[in-house]
Amino acid sequence: MRFSAIRHIAAVLLVLFSAPAMAAEIIDVAGRTLEIDLPAKRVIVGEARQIHVIAPLKGDKTFDQIVGWRDDLIKKDPDSYAAYAEAFPQITDLPRFGYLPQGEFSLEAAIALSPDVITLNLEAEKSAKESGFEEQAAAAGIKIVYLDFRLDPVRNTEASIELLGRLFDAEDRAEEFIAYRRAEIARVADRLAKIKDLKRPNVFVERAPGISGENNCCRTFGPVNFGAMAEEAGGHNIASDVLATTFGDLNPEQLVVSDPEHVIVTGSNWKAESDINQFVPVGRNADMSLARDRLAKLMTRTPFPALKAVKNGQVHAVWHQFYGAPYEFYPIQQFAKWFHPELFADLDPDRTFKEFHEKFLPVTFKPGYFVSLERGSN
């Protein structure tokens, strides 16, 4: 038997024979009241990218209570998967599940793992109800807990962190994590609040260009998620003037009329699922030369060459996975430096995120989460 497998079995036994769980009432972000034994002993993580939240809570015990997870970390965030697989070799043996709204999540396989809880993202709720997944899981004695770091993060992020803190017996750690996030966001917000008549540059944030040939231009974010981050950093998200939804499209003519002063595209390492491989591969330990070349090529599409931002070299890329992980303090700080370089000259976002890794995460920090076309940028 492999040492990693022995280590995982030992961790599971430790959880099973630890202090008994106590029945408690929780309210998930879907507003559902559940009676559940806490802490949970066996959890299936319905979106593996939730590991970005569980890890700050559990540290070197991150996977002790996890008996299965969705396959999205491997497909959509392989650089993070590699980091966690290096720190926790046993995760390569964890059972994997597909995406529930696409009918790829096998409840039968999940039941075989005897989980107490399955955590799902809020956007899966409609499919879970309509497909009978919720009802069948309840019949098997499995609690479904909905979390949200993506659709309405301002409302649901802290509640979701607190829910995971209760599920994983890490409530104090959850409060520390929340306090850290608030303090780092406040470093930007407090300084901006002191500026009278703050000039907010117009910003266009393009969602995942280059991942699919079906999306040429101009998928973007409304007044939440990356749109909200741009606003919190002292910019004006131009899509918020048009969209009220999390995601949506501007037509090229709208983009030309708005003529933003900054363009930010989201990117990640999507080579496992992209059909054209023209995305900007930013992320942990990214190849900055390749990322910059890809970003420059994306700016040759219509209508980007006509935009003020492109002419002035104010074109940037940000790691797409920040849109579903509550690490938004890091992009907010970086955006603030792009939008107001003199005001935030002393702010070092990489140092902030390195410190966060040292305080909270069981993996080491490696840069690569941003790239810019402006001269002298990393």
C-alpha cells in the first residue's frame, strides 16, 4: 500500500474517532435551514475550487475530512492542483465527480462514499432541485450545503466562509480569515475615501477571452464579482452602466463609445478544456513571457486597437479564479496600483499575498497572477 494511502486512512480514522459530532442548526446561503451533525466527518466537495477556502481554515489538515471532490480544479486550475498535490500526495487518489448542472455528478457513486455532507455552489441549486438530486441525497441521509463565492460575493462570501468553518470545526480560523480579508481591502478603501473628487478611470473587464472560439468580444461582468473589484479599487466598471447581472455582453460599438482607460482580461491555465488556446495563462508560477504575448495578441481583435487603453498601454490580465475564491483583496490591491499608481505607490500586492500564504495556506506563494502590457510591469 502506498504511503500516501496509509496517511490518508490514518487521517480518516483520526476524524472518525475524534470527539463526537453534535447536532446543530445551520442556514446555508440558499436560505435553507438544516439540522446537521457538526463537525462533519466525511465531506464531498462539490466544487474542488472550494479548496481555496477550506485550506486557510484547515492548513495541513485540509483534506482530513474530504472523501471526494469535483474534477474542476484539475481542469480549470491545474497549477493550484499541482501545488496541493505536491503538499498532499494522497489527493491524487480522491474520487472525482463531474458538474451537477451538466448531469455529470453521480449520486450513486457519492452515496457509496458515505458522506455526511456535499457542498455545492449556489448556481447548482436549480439543477439539484429539478433533477431530484436534493431529494435523493436527503433520502440517503446526506446533507446538501450551498455556498457562494461567485454570484453575489458581497452578500455571501463571509457567510460561506463561516459555514465551512462550522462544517470543518474551524470557526476561529474562519473569523481570522474574514478579518484578514477585511483589513487588506480596507487598505485600499480607506485611502480612496480620503480623496475628494476622486477621478475614477473607466475600466472594461473582459471575461475569459481566448478560451473559446465562440467568444470573440465582449463578455464581461456587471456590478458584482470582478466588476465590483474594479469599483472597490477606485475605477469605474463601464459594464455596470448597462448590465445588472453577474455576467453579460457588451457589443463592440458600446465598447468604442465608452473608450475605457484600462482594459483587464481574465485568464488562467485552461489548456485542458480550451478549443483555441489563445487565453492568457496567468496564475501560480505562470510564464510571464507567454502570458504577455497572448495578451498582446488578444488586443489585435476588433475593436481593441481603437481604444484609448490599448493606445496608452493600459492593458492587463488577472487570474480568472479570483472570481470564485475569496482572495479578492489581492486583485483589488493590484487594480488600485494600476488605476492610481501614485496614490498606491507604496502598496505591494505580491507581498500581501505572500504574507497570506505564510499565515493561512499549506502551499507556498509563487507569483504570476497578473500581467500587463505597460512598460515596466510584471
